[in-house]
Amino acid sequence: MRWRFLEGDPRSELSYSRSISVLKAYPRVVRSSKEVVDLPGLGPKLFKMIDEFLKDGEIKEARRAINSPRFGVLSQFSSIYGIGPSTARRLYDQGYRTFEDLERYYDEWEGQNGKPSGTREALLLRDDLAQKISRTEVEEMVEAICKHLDSIQEGFQHTVCGGYRRGKEYSNDVDIVFSRPGIDPKQDRGMCQALVTRLQEAGLVTHVMLLSSFTSHHSPFSSRSSTSSQGIDTLDTALTVFKFHGEGRVHRRLDLIFAPWNVYWTAVVGWTGSTQFERDLRIWAKQERGMKFDSSGITRVHNSEQVFVHSEEEVFQVLGLPWIDPTMRNANA
């Protein structure tokens, strides 16, 4: 599945991802493809792979991909912030094979363009950013961040989303959605920027990879990716790197999201994930309810009317779905 993602075959990757998610959710050990023949999203090719794995303990196609030098390089490159599959393929086709090659490439890029590269910074931080974040550290980060936000403006509500909210013991990054109940969003315009600045002044945010708002986005670093290509919606969002003071502390990815109160709960659902769960939620909303769903709201497709909700449960009600606890949304393959 990841091979298809890296090679730019999103339709096939999505199909396999959904099928694997279905198998992961199956409540019993699969001993034959015949047991799962009636499950949604599975087809003859996957049944053959299931039986091959049960018989041989591996799938030859997957083994060939894993053993491919190209797969290894693309996997490494795409693990760096700011490098997606298409950029990884382009760099590979240009002859780059190692992180050291990439450092030289982005050094040259900075020299030619006269401004820093966010990807170059991410390369330097790769060992830190690759380390998982414990729930305890997530909570420590959130407490520190909220104290600084309160010093700017009190009254904000927040929800820690991502893997933390889905019950994961360790997270890749920390996603926090903020909103101030009952307040005109215009009053809080610029609050995301203000919090980032305060955290920078405190020496806690060391890098700002992207800062976006409803009307504009910018980064102090170069980026070939637009906000949409990075999965950024129309909410005020800051993608940053955070680090506590003190020996032994490491850099952490921190995403700060500020949502108007009338779309707070759709933002919480959207940023909770998982990626596969969100994909299927958007498809369901469009195909079954005639609606567009993303983190910034729910809209009826036929007249562009926005539907506002007052709780996370109501998001599911509007979409015609039963409530699904965040811990049950780990649908990624």
C-alpha cells in the first residue's frame, strides 16, 4: 500500500488502505479468505493476497517493494517535513539518494533563492522529530501553551486532537484546536499569530514551518507546497516546532489551530483523524448526504448553505451516522 502512495497511485493506495482498515477491524483471526468474502471493500485480488500470506507468511509483491532500493529512499525522503511523494520521486530521479545529498541540495537552493528552506531545517531536526511523544509530554506541552494563551486572552476552550485524542500511547505530533465560545471571530483575528509570537519570545517555538489564515498564508521558510496540498483548511493554523528548555529535551512538531466557535466541533472532528477515517467521512458526506465536510465546516453542496453544529455528537447526527468514540477512529492501515 505504501509503495502505491509513494509512487503516486492515490486511487490504488486508497483502495488498499480501506481494505486493510476493514481487515484490522475484523473481530477474529482470519484463517481463510472465505471468512471475509462478504466484508465491504475487499475483492478477488485481496482475497488472493490473504491466502498467500496465510500460506507463505508473506506477500511476494510486498516483499519486492520493501527490498527495492527506490522504495527505501522514497520512504526516507518523504519522512521529512515538506517532502511529499512527488517531491521525493523528483529528487530520486535527479540522483539524490541520502539525507546528506538532500542537505547539499537545499543548501544550494537557499544560496540561489536568498531565503531559508523549511525542509532544510526539518532535515537538521529529523532525529528529534522522528521520536514519538508520550501522553505525559503532550499534556505538559498543552499546559505550557495554554498558560501563554491565557496571558494574551483568557476564555479560550481547547481540545487536544490527533493520535492523543484517539487514545494512542505515543504521538507523532501535537495538534491543539482552540476557540472562544460566543465570541465574534473578528475579535480573535490574529490570535494564532499572537500565540506563536509569544511562544517564540519564550523560546518554546523554535521554528515556524507554516502560518496560514482564512485570507492568506505564509512561511518564513520556502515551500513548494500550498496550504491545500499540506492538508491545511481555511482555519487559522500554525505548523511549528516546539522545544522545552533543559538538557535532554527534544524538538516536537506542534500544530496550533484556531477555529470560530460555530465551526469548533467540525474542526475537532477533522483534526482528530485518523487520515483514513477522515477520508471516508468526507466521501460519506458527499455521496450519502450531499454535503461537503472538512475541518472548517459542513456545507450543503446544492446551495452552499453552511450547517452549524453545537457538539461533536451533532456532527455525526447531521451526517446521518451513529456517534463514534475517538478511540474507535484509528482506521489507518
